[in-house]
Amino acid sequence: MHDGFQKMNFDVSLSDTQKEKTRKLCQQLANDPDVAYLVQHKGLPVELISQYPWRIHDWCKGIAVCHNCKGLEHCKQKKTGYYDDLMYDGILQKVVSPCRFMKEKLKQEAHLQYFLINDMPKHLRTVGFASIATDGEDGAYIGVLAACMEAFQKQTGVYLYGHMGTGKTYLAAAACNDMARRKQKCAFVYWPDCVQRMVAGIDSGEYRIELERLKFVPFLVIDDIGAEAVTQWNRDQI
């Protein structure tokens, strides 16, 4: 060692009280079912319990709030659906992981990455034709559903019209989601909002970006045509 360097001791001496407290904690962790899960299912070496007892103890406290959780709406973590987890790959480190409910949500919404524009209401972002229950529906609705499914398979256009609350948006959302599940690019635009966005981009010319997406996206849903504030520009130019 170079004469200009001194050997430093980074060992921290524990008092007898601290040692006894750590010993009891190690014993407690050895019998903890959550720690047993870490050892059995996540490959945590047993000897790490005695090496990092307080880090593992903090993990146990954080995971405890997830016990008996009934869903994301009841989540008690700082970030809904995510908790501080432990991962061992030669080094014990803390990672942020999604819970089982968030994993299911992410799985159900994986298709949303294929939307170029998505104005779809949040409660419709996981629906599809398979989720439509026809029990108790009248023949007219079932006929429209069948026509939409046929058009979807043949890739032909459909214009849906009718009174508010008859299920037009639901059918359109189902078709758009199912197309995205096929990993096809698509767009779902709420026309009044879309028009407002384009109006806001007139001066800068940015409205053309959204317009070009609508013109060339393989599968497009335009929802609520006629609910926008009609002007000569959006009526004749757009």
C-alpha cells in the first residue's frame, strides 16, 4: 500500500443491546411467512437474513399493508398498485414491483400501446366483443351487434346512429380494442375534443399532425360526430 494512504475501518460496532435486538429480529424473520416466501420463491439465500435483517424487516413492514387487499381501489401503498420489493441477483437490492392486481390491469391494458390517439372513456378501455352480454337484449341490438362484428371481420366501415345511451360508443370501443389486441394500429377520437385540438393548432400548423394520423391509421373510430361546434373550417376543410 502506498505510504500516503491509510487503511480505513468501516466496521460499525454495535452495543450489546443493539446486538441482542438484532439477534431477536433475525429469529423473528426466520419464522416470518413473508420471508419464507422470499427464500422459497425468489431465491433469497437464508444467510442473508442475518446479514441484512433490518432491510428485510423494512420490506416486511411495507408488504404487510398488502395483506388481504381486495383491489387497486383499496391500495394503501404510496403509489397505487406498486410496492417496494426485494430482488437478489448476487446483491440484495430494493426494486419497485407491481402487485397482482396491477399486473392484471397492465395485462388487460397492454393493447393500448397500439393506439395512436385515444379519447376512449377509461371504463371502456378493456371491453371487447367477447365482453358483451346479449342476455335480455332486444333483437334490434343483437342485429346491430352482429352487423358490427361482421364488418369488423371483413374490415368494412360502419356508421352507427341512434339515441343517447343505446350502446353506440360501447360497440365502437369494443371493435377498436379488439383491433388493438391484434397488434394493429388504431385511433379512437371523440370528435368534439378532436376538433378543439385541431383548432388550437391552426396558427402553428400542428393540427396537420393529428389530421394525418386520422387519415392514415389502419383502424379509426370517430365518436359523437355532430356534437362539435360546427364552423365552416371544420365542416368544409376537415
